[in-house]
Amino acid sequence: MMKWQFDRHRRLRQSANLRAMVRETHLHVDDFIYPIFVIEGENVKQEIPSMPGIYQFSLDRLNEEVAEAVSLGIKSIIVFGIPAEKDEIGSQAYCEHGIVQQAIRQIKQTYPELVVIADTCLCEYTSHGHCGVVENEHVLNDPSLELLVKTAVSQAKAGADIIAPSNMMDGFVTAIRHGLDEAGFAHVPIMSYAVKYASAFYGPFRDAANSAPQFGDRKTYQMDPSNRLEAFREAESDVSEGADFIMVKPALAYLDIIRDMKNHFHLPIVAYNVSGEYAMVKAAAQNGWVNEKQIVMEMLIGMKRAGADLILTYFAKDVARWLQE
């Protein structure tokens, strides 16, 4: 046996400190974007049943959640809104006094240095639950762009630092970029949901945002999970139209796509660790089947290793605490 020639890879794994010295990928609290749901009403802090530990907050309770995130060192949040009333054209999405616009103004007044991202979509605001204008049960592309531009501009006026369009309409980045520029917001970047798959992992989010489609599905505008090359086409269009960030959603089942985007583009890559990924871990942990901390840290490290520069995750507060330990 002593005559065998082989490499001694275990030499660099002998102790925790030695393993830390040669660790290639690291998680930092600066990597995280934390999602927050705001809802109409008063004194509301309502847990989402399918997402333990995640709540809907009314404006008078919102600062409690934001303050906790800030205290943990989280520097960026994304705001999702649940309006009291919905209609066919999602008018509350671009209303000056819409729930997200009010939330952004409130947050920026109290925490001016916090990076506030506005999710720019219509599905939470339309009575049919689709991400655009509907005619005869078809989602119309170009008329939807006009409403998305109005939404983005209203969010920028409210003080959003970044606009994050998530609707997957063709041309949505160029439409919003022109709209922001013409309204005097050329300095506001766009975090495009460039590669968004029609995924079964979104179920709990639709509970949280009350945004499930009332007919059909979103497969005519979100991507087929079987397709890889299509992701390049989608992202290339958004980059050429003026996107400043590229997002891949979901993250866990699409780590290969995250790596593709990182290798091909020179913009920050955002991975969205979506609600279904969160809910599965929480459910398994509550049943004692997995070690939650170890599973979460391994998942997020995997996303970073795949090429994500930023991770939008419901685990942000938990991981921020663990990193402080």
C-alpha cells in the first residue's frame, strides 16, 4: 500500500480553521434581498400558512419588520403589495396612493439608506390574477406594457431605488427604461426578472400575495422549465434593452441557468430562492426530518457557487442571525 501514488486531498480538511482558510465560496449578509409583503388594513401582522415565519404587514406594523431586517445588517428589501380592491387593469398597481407606493415612501422616510426594490407586476392587482391586460382569456403583450410603465414610474416617484419588473412581457425592459428616463428617473436601475420559469415552486407566494390566476396558467409568458437556450435569448433581449441586473427564478432547480448567465453576461446575477423552496425546507424542519440551518446554508452556498451575486430569499433574516453566531 505504501508504494501507491495518489494525491492527499484530505490534508486541507483536517480542522475547522484549516477548512475555513481554503473555503472558496462565502455567504455575506450583503448578498441578501429580503421580501416583505404589505397589505391594506390596520394592525395586521398575519402569518402566511404555507410560509411559516413570513407575514403580511399593514403599514402601521411595517416598520417593525423593516427595523428587524436593518438591525440584522440586511441592506436591501423588495416590497410586494396586496391591495384591498382589484380590477381588470390592476389600477392599484400604479395608483399614487397604492399600497406599495405608500410603503416605499414610509420606508424611505425612516430608513433612507436602505435599498428598496419595487416588484413591478400586475398579478397582485388584477381581478383575473394575470400579469397583464386580458382579452378573451388571452394576455395581451403591448397594452400590458403601457400599464407596467405607469406602475414603474409611480414606484420611482414614491422613492424606489430599483425597479424589478417580473411580468415576462416581451419588451418590458425597454418600455420601462424609456418610461423612467422620460419621467426623470434615468438614474433608477432595472432588476429584470429576465429568466422566469413557469414553475410549480411559486405556490406559497400566490397564497402570500393573493395572486393566483383565475383561469388558465402563465405558461404563455413564463418560460418552459425544459428550456435552457431560451434563457440566453430572454436575457440577451433584456440586457440590450437596458437591464442593470439579471434575475433567474426559481433558483434551486435552475442552478445550471444561473451559471450560464454568470458565464455569459457581465451584469450582477440575482437568484430568487422562491416560496416553494422556502416552504419545503420549513415543512421538513418542523417535522424533524432535516437540520434547517445546515440545509439552508448549503442551498444558498450552492446558489452563490453557481454564480449568483445576490440572493433574494425569505431566509435572509435567519441566515443573517446565523452569520452573526
